[in-house]
Amino acid sequence: DIQMTQSPSSLSASVGDRVTITCRASQGIKNDLGWYQQKPGKAPKRLIYGTSSLPSGVPSRFSGSGSGTAFTLTISSLQPEDFATYYCLQRNSYPYTFGQGTKLEIK
Amino acid sequence: QVQLVQSGAEVKKPGASVKVSCKASGYTFTSYPIHWVRQAPGQRLEWMGWINVGNGNTRYSQKFQDRVTITRDTSATTAYMDLSSLRSEDTAVYYCAREEGYKYGYDYWGQGTLVTVSS
């Protein structure tokens, strides 16, 4: 199975900060990487697909980059509603696997 | 609007089975695959498997291969996830999710169903 490792596991930041979360795959996954946001007690929400594409409705302050084994999610200017847990997901090979999550908390 | 509505919380004893349903509405049910993902308390999300709703073909994670069955009823626009031989480690919230396309990932999710396994 492909192991997905996120860093950091938790992060404290302030409204307006720029934040970057990293996801590393144990083997190459091309650009078959998505990012999901989850708030407590809620289902995940898609933020990014195909490493860097934003679905309609997702604010442009979210961006993704990377390829192969190293990927990043960047939030350019944190908003109050962005405090949540973020997961990367590889869909290059079965079984699809998620990172362990990055909990973004208010400083 | 697209909606996936899952069945309610379940409490099961070890060794039992559970069947969670996912009722779809607001789109052509047979045009989009449905995947199942679970999340144990405090743990990461875990992919379980998926069904091609159009033809009924399935693919499962090896971890659950012997215990999980995903089916669908196209007339009821509902997908189902059946997990057998339950153990305490299966206590989790189970989600269904619609795959917009291979490249696009999961655009709509059910609200989640808590399955508790306890003697």
C-alpha cells in the first residue's frame, strides 16, 4: 500500500497567515492527489483534485502543487472558517490512502 | 440538488453484520460511482471500496476483502455497504461519497453513519 505522510500533524496560526501543509507519498503517484477539509462532526469536503485543480466554489486562497511523491496545500490568507483538519488522498493505486491529517488551530 | 442521505446509527455486537444505506437524489444515479470511507475515533480516513453503479462492478480494499460487500439498487437509487464479522475496531463513522470522475475525486458525501461495536 502507498503510505501518505502529512506534516505537520498540527499547526497553530492566526487569521491572515499564510499556511502550507505537506504530504509525501511512499512511492510516486503522478498527480493523483486530492485535498479534503473536515470540520468536527462533518463529512470531508473536497478542496483540490489532480494536485492543483480547484473545484468550483472553493475559494482561490486555496492552492495545491507538487508531483511524484511530494505535494503541498497552501492557504494564502487564513480565514476563520478555515480552521479544520486537512487530509491528502492518493487515488493512483489501490487501496486509495489518506494522510493522517493536519489539524489547523487558531493561535 | 445532489444529496446522499445515509441510514441512522447502529449498535452491534461483535461477530454481527451491519448494512449501511446511502440514498442518492438530485442526479442520474447510474452515472457516478459510489465509494465508502470510514473513520474510527481520532483516526485518519480509510478507504474501503467502491461500486460502479452503472454495471454493479466492485473493488474492495484488501483489508476488508473478506468482510465487505457493496451493492446498489438502481430502482431505489441507493447504495449499500455490508460489513460482516464485526469487531470493536470496526467502531467508526462510515461515509458514502460520490466520485465525480477518476480525476476529480469525491464531490458529494453522505452525512456519515456511526457504527458502534460493543458487547
